[in-house]
Amino acid sequence: MTGMTAAGAAISFEGVGKAFDGPGGAWIAALQDVTLQVEPGAICGIIGRSGAGKSTLLRMVNGLERPTAGTVTVAGHDVGRAGGAALRAIRREVGMIFQHFNLLASRTVAGNIALPLEIAGTPADPIRARVADLIARVGLDGLAGRYPAELSGGQKQRVGIARALATSPKVLLSDEATSALDPETTQTVLRLLADINRELGLTILLITHEMAVVRDIASHMAVIEGGRIVESGPTYDIFTRPTHLTTRSFLGGVTGLTLPAFIAGKMLDHRPDGPSEEVIRVTFAGTHATDPMLSKLATELGIASNILAGAIEEVGPHPFGNLLISVDAARGAEARAYLEQHGLLTEVLGHVR
């Protein structure tokens, strides 16, 4: 993602900044110096806390917000400078799925899906054919005549996805599309988006505050904090080697990275005098994700370890595991060297007496 040139990217942010008028005429910076490229056909997740700037970033792709600095391009077209017919043409290339569905209550499923085509001036017969195709694609057969009030949350979001696909866009934007859904429905919607990405070759840019959503669907990801991109790259690389504190805080809930409170409260950033335990994060990546390395550490070197937290996960097709362990600090370096010799990643988090 970060290695793409702007010319070859499906979506490109180059030095993007966005400021809004604040109280007393002061400017409030929502985005600062954002540079990010999303390659064609990728699913890129933007994750950040509320107020981090992710929604503002997303809305720049279809021109709902304009940058106050830098450029935003979609398939080589400068969105920030486009207006009139040029901006309408760009927007036909960009579909958007909303958190709260944004369906018209007075229109049926078929009517909601048809709306973008009607606005574009498409004749009635092609609209009917396109709507029937989309209803089948998103799994809403038999529901064309239903109204939004008669649908479940998952069905409403499928209508929203079909509507976003109506004009055959090249880019699909997802604005917290699963945050209003229960976990089971979330998984069905994510599978649908993955199928659409694979079958149609669409580039998908999604924003979320749920790291599990990024894990389950995104090939690439970026972490935004305070209006800046603090970490970006392939999802697997970031899950297995997070470098920024914000990323690690998001990962804690899904990768076994959170220490129990009774341990965290006693952690020291230096090795104390006397007996102590070294707390180590061990990442089991790729082919080593399920290897019994702690058992081998004990049998081959006689180094016992205490497991403090951990989980085995899967990012795309790749398994990986994170374990937080503690070992006798006197043998910590020896234990880490052994684990690293066998292809594992280690990091000293601190010490406890």
C-alpha cells in the first residue's frame, strides 16, 4: 500500500490536511499531512478512535469534504479540484455504504437500489435488469417489494450495499458499515464484501473502530490518531509487528496483547536487583504459529515459562499467535535467543519482582 505511486493507486492521499472553523475564528485541524496510497483491488481498513479524523478522510474520496492542503485522487482524478460534471462523474465511480443504512422509508428494496440509476438518467428497462441482478448478488431474493421497516438490520445493509453497487463503481467506501449490527450479522456482511471484492475486483476503503473487522477482511490497513496516519502497511505485518502505541492498544482486544491488570500494575521498565521475571511478548507467525516452542524451551533448555495472556488468530490466509510470557530474568536473553533462532519474534515488555 505505502509502496504504490500516486499514479498507480486507486485512491491516493498526498500530504492531505483539513481544517475547520472553530470557536472565535480559530482553525481546528482534523487531518494533518496524510499520505496514503490504496492499490487497485485492495481492501484497506482505516482504524481510529472517535474524532481521529477517519470519517473526514473517507468523505474526501467522493468530494463530500475538500482538503485544505494536499491532493486526493481517485483513479488519477483530482477530487478536490473537480466540480460540476467532473465531480459527478467521479462520484459515479465511487459507491458508499453507510453505518445507519440511509434507506428511504417510502421506497421498496428495489426502489432504494434503483435510486442512483434514476438520478443518473438510466432508462427504465436497464434499471430493472440491474436491480434484479444486484438483488440476487447480495442475497435478497424475494424481498424486492419489501419496505425498510420490514427488514432486519443485516438485510437493510445488504440493500445499502446493492445501492452502492448500482452504478458499477470502481471504488467502494464503507463508513462503519457493521458497527450497528450484531456479531453474527457482521460476519455475513463482511463475507459479502469480501466476495464482491474478489468477484468484481473493486477497491474497498473502509473505516472502523473495530480491529476485528480489519483482521477479518482487510488486506492492508492504516491507523489514524489525532488526524495523522501513525502506522500503515499490510494487515498481517501490522498485526504481527505493531510499532505504535495506538496500534497496540487496538490490537489488545483481539490478539492476546493485554496483560492482566495484576501483572501490569507491578511492571517495571528495568530489571530490578534480586530475583525477578522478564515479561516477553512472543509472536508465532506463519508456519510457526502453532509450533509447541514453549514446550521445547522447557525440555531442551530447562527454561520454564508462565503464560500470562495469549491467542491464536488468523489474518487472511495466514495464522499467527501472540503470547505474553514471563521467564526467570537471569535466563531471559537465552530464552529470547532460542525462540528467535526458531523463527519467532520476541520483545521485552518489562520486569516484575
